[in-house]
Amino acid sequence: NHEHADRNSLFYKVYGERLLTDPLKPSYDWREPKWLLRTTEAHNAVLIDGQGHQYHNGEEGTNPSQAEARVTRFEDGGDRVWWTSDATPAYALVNDAVKRVRRTVLFQKPDLVVVFDEVDARSPVSAAARFHPDNQDGAATLTAGGARFGIVRPHAALAGHTFARAPLAVATGQLDLDPEQGVYPFAEVTSATARSHQIVTVLTATPTGAEPAAVSAEADAGGWTVAAGTLRARIEMVDGAPDVTWL
């Protein structure tokens, strides 16, 4: 009865801060404003045409939804880990055009994360990825400019660099709740309407005030080559699924 609409979402804590977090203290009553905190838009996940994946309306309580996702690959190299999760069934329940919603995450511990989002559809759709920090104490600051966003907490900061094969828009916002219910800010990376989307978000974490790592990402016909600080990786499609090679 704690289920959220959080398929393919992730959270990230480092240097004593929840730089990416699940929303805390959502309502158990669908008639209350903080029911919003259970939905996909309140998670570090993907929206398609502004919608999240299937989630029940709450009239029967917080019972399990029909939304399904599956981890299709998990490679644990100790200090370097990567995995792929496929949430296509969950999104297809609310959008008939959806063909694929897949997220691959590369984590070079403790401070470098690459998020590779794929969205494919039968007709043009927009795709967006959201990133929510902890702001229970009102101490999170978010910025956005160009293809980058930043999240700063008292003890740690997160720099987000975004890349795609088509134009991207990066902005900040907050959930549509009365401030008395809490302020829930987020950064949002949006890929313009198309049938196919690939969004690469490179996240570098530092103690607050430290210089973030240099970042680059280049696309070619076979995939992406990503560099961030000491991280070097190649993401390629092998038999229709992402495969990661650490360089």
C-alpha cells in the first residue's frame, strides 16, 4: 500500500545529501492535494506528452497498480555498475502510441552517474525527464541554462549536462501544490516532439563549492561515447538493447 508511480525512477544520495529523492509524506487519500506526490510527475522519471505511466485513481486506496517494469540487464563491476530497466508496459497502458520506454543507468561510484533514456512511439510524442532534489528544509537551490541544470544542497551539489540527437529544452519548475503543503522543485529535460528520443543526462556530484568534473557526450550511428571526470564509457545497441563498455 506504499506503491508510487515510480517505474524507472531513481534516487541518489552522496556526501550526506539526497540530491535526487522520492517525495516524502504523500497523501493516502486521493482527495488530498498531496496525492500528487504518488504520481510519476513527482518522481525522477520520464513523462511522455506530459503524462506519466498508469497509476490507479486512488478511490480504492493505495492498492497496487497495473504498471509493470523489468530490469533487463544488470552488470556489477564493484566501483562501476550499470543496468537497464524497461517500463514500456507501464506507459503503454495510458498511451497507445508508446513502443518503448527504457532507461539505462551507469554509476561510477561515488560521484558520476549517466542516465540514458530511450522513448520510441508510433506517432510523434514529446519526452521529458525530471530530477527532484530533497527540499524538506527549503534549502535546495535549482538553476537551469542552455543544456545544463544544477542542484545545490547545503553539503553537496549536482551538475546535470544533457545531450540528445535533437534539440533539448532544460528548465526548472515545482509541483503544483500550495506552498503550505511543501515546495517540491525539479529540473526538467524535454526533447521536442518526435517518434524517437534518446536523452543522455550526465550527473556529476561534488561537495558544495567544489569544481564539477568536465563532461562530454558524442553520438554516432552506433551509439554514444560519454566522458565525465575519470568516467569513460561507450553505450551501443547490441541486438536492439543497450550495451555498455567501460573505456
